[in-house]
Amino acid sequence: MNIADRDDYIVSTLRLRTLFPETDDVLERTHMVKNANGNPHAALEYLKHWETVAPLAQVL
């Protein structure tokens, strides 16, 4: 699962399949979130969104 903020300067692409074309392990599923503008890449910003927390909760 790909969760991204368009302002996150580390995000290279919103389409993960373009980075890993040879594997079926990557699902084409991107969820957009809006993190705080001061630090859009911060992990704590991503963890404020249900789109990030719900998949983690399923694994844990």
C-alpha cells in the first residue's frame, strides 16, 4: 500500500508499480493524505491519518 502526501519531497512517484514492474507483490493502491506543510515527510504526520494506521493495525 502506498500512502503519500503530494508535498512530500521524498515521494518519487505515486505509482509504485512503475518502480517495481517485474513483481506482483506491489498492488496499485495509493492513498493520498495531507500532512502538515512544515514537514510533510515526517512519520508522525503520516501516523495521524487513518489511511496509514488501519493497515498497520491489521498487521499488528
